[in-house]
Amino acid sequence: MKVVQLLIVLVVAVVAVAGVGIYVTSNHGGNDNSHDSSKEVTEIVTNDPSRETAAGGGRLWILGNANMDDTLDEKDVEWIQKILDGKANEVVLDTKLSTWAVKARMADANNDGKISQADIDKVNSLRNSADSTTKQVLYYVDVDGAVNSMHYPAKTIVSTYEQNTKQLCTLNAMSKCIGVDEGSSKLAYTNEQFKDNFLISSSTRFDPEATTIMGANPDIIVTGTRQWYCNELEKALPAQRTNMDVVRISSWEDDNVLAGTLTLGFMIGSLEKAKEYVAWCDSILKTIEEKTSTLTGDQKVKVLVPRGQYDNWKVTFNGPRSGKFETSESAGAYNLIRENLTSTSTNVEVQESWVLGLGDKLDQIVSIVYGGFDNASFKGYTNKEYYDMTVDYYSALTSANGTQIHVLDNIVGQGTSYIVGVIYMAKWFYPTLFSEFNADALFQEYIDKFMPGFSFKVSEHSDVIAI
């Protein structure tokens, strides 16, 4: 939701600071005191070699995270002051994720188009308001790379999609969730936790019923990309409101699940749990990166990740932004769909002849299935039955070339548990490199840490999830 801020300009003297491209607005006769609270920076400077440059690469997409690391702290205040003093470059987050993406000035905490003392005040206010009963506007970069806003802190939540719900489980924030979609309510790992929560819709996750949500009056409605989710709902909500913000966070899209989880964790007071989750994932991803970084292009496993169609055997593969594509490459593989992106959709349909033409270039196929933890029949097939169908179908296209075929349940193929899919894929792709990985044990550790209250025993059911 957009928040319009009125800015009363009390000062008019603008002094250009020669040589560094900063504009200073001052009511102190042009004095350039390093702690002059009237300084304002309007021009963006990101690569002045005479200034300090932040390492960047952080995943807390909150405006005010000026040095772009994984937390909002005193270092951000210091960085904003350095920008005002002409001693530090700004960090601009340009995700290029969609047509909605913008270049976000991370030091511009109040999103008014300039850097000033007001941004320092805003950062300090955000840092001290996690438990406040008074809300304030927080600006963040959303799943599409757009600057969005919500009223912080959020205490009550509605989740509109199972991946958002899984993300809330990861953050141990189920007690704040007062509503879930029908799909979430049926998941094995949420049945008990959400059994008393109302269903926000009996129809679709894409646009849940506005009247039901307005009746529940949550602080935030967590959803995903505006390409698909909750556009009609957002139009139906009152224009002037201080809650029911549609929060668009990456819970599965792209390779930004860690950023989405950290950012959501900050919004709802679960940042420490988010940091624990990110650290756990980072340790695994770092190990995989270190072991595969020396592989040449020829040595890298070449993979395709079909989207399980069940009742429609078109050759459809998971492409960029699908989550599953990113999972395969996080495991150290090269996904061959890069070479045949027939559309910009996350689901890329190709011709069988293209797959046949890959020959021995295609090393492995990991097809996505949807039986879930309970291996429920989906469109008439359990995961094992679908695995058999997958082998039968793709063997005609690949068996002459020795292509290995696996199936992986979507429950660990994308979303916050994607890291488990990364582990299984790494074991399949490079069994020697990752001989020390006990995939089932790591999966169990993930469940114990990040799926509280769920009693699933991987050792008894691992062949349901990864075959």
C-alpha cells in the first residue's frame, strides 16, 4: 500500500559540494559540519573510489538497511551519516526481477527520495519499535523488486498460499497467523497448528475473498508476486487503512527465499528465528559452493527439472523464477532449460524432439511431484506411482544415453524447505563430492528446527519425498 508523505521544506539554501556530486540543503549559512542535521543528499553516488563502499549482498530488504547486510543496526545509522558526510557510497538494490522492479536506495529509510537526518531517525525508530503498540510505515523491496510498504510491527497475519504458510512455520510464527487458505489447511505439517484458523477462501489462492479477510482484520496479508496473487483483493481493500497491508514476500520465487524470510521475520518480530534459518541454509550452501566451484563446465552435471503434469504429458520444465530451477543450480548443476527458454513463464514448454536432441548431454532429470509428506494421492497417483510413470515416459527420450531419473516432492523442491531439495540433488549429482552428506538426517534436522510440532520421521518415509 502506498503511503503519501507531505514534506514541508523549511530551508532554501542549496550548496553544491564541488567534486563529489552531493547537494546539501542547509539553514546554517552553508557550514559543512559533519554532524549538521540539515544536510540532504539528493544525487545518488554509488561508485566514487574516494569513498567507502559497503560489501553489500545482504538479504534484509528493508529500506534503512543502508549498508545492505542482514540486520538493521547502529552500523546503518553510521553508514547514512557517512553518506551525508560524503565519505560513503550509497547501496542501491536493483533486482531486475520484473517490470515492477525499481532501483531502491537502501539508505532512504523514509522513501522520500533523498538521504537526510530523517532517515537516521527512521532507522532508530524502526530498531526500537519491534514491540511497540504504535505502528509506523516501513518500506521494503518486495518479491517483484518494487518498493512497497506495510505498517510495522505486524502482530496478526493471514497467509494466502501454502508456501507463505510454510514460511511462517519456519519463523515459528504460527501463533500470529489468524487465517490460512484452504490448501494450507490441508497440509500434513499445518493440520494441527492451523486447525482452528478460518479458511480465507474456499476457491482460489490467487484472489481470496475480500469480505472474509476484512472481517478478520489482520495486520498483514502475506502473499507473493503481483503477477499472479491478490490483485483483486488489493483493489477491494479500503484505500485508507493502517492494517490489512498486502505484503508481497518471496516464499518460493527466484533465488530469494532467504531474503524474503529475513524481511518477513523483521516485520513480524521473528528476526532471530529468521537469522537462525538463514545461517543453517548458508552453512550448507557454502559447503556445496566450495566443493563445486572448481568444476569445469564439462564436469558440471547437466539437468532438467520437469513440472509433473500427471494428466497432461506435455514436456514442461521448471524455468527461471520457478524456485525448482534455482534449487537445481544451488545444488551445483547446470540447468539445460537455460538453452531453450521458449517463454518467460516459470513453466517452459518444449518439444520432445529437443529433449531427444540433447543426447548424452543430459545427465539427470529430477521431476517434481506433489504427494506431500503423507504421500497422498494427487490426481490419482502417489509419488511412487508417479515416479514409475516418469521413468516410463522419459526413458523413451533418454535411456539410450544413461540419463538418471529422480523425483522430488515439491514440499522440498521450493519454498523455505528448498534447502532440503538442494541437499538431495547435490547427493544425486555428485555422490563422491558429498559423501559426507546424510540427506535424510539433515532433512530430519530441518524438520525439528523449522517445522515445530510436526512429528514426521524421515527415516521411515524418505522414499516418499526423494526417489
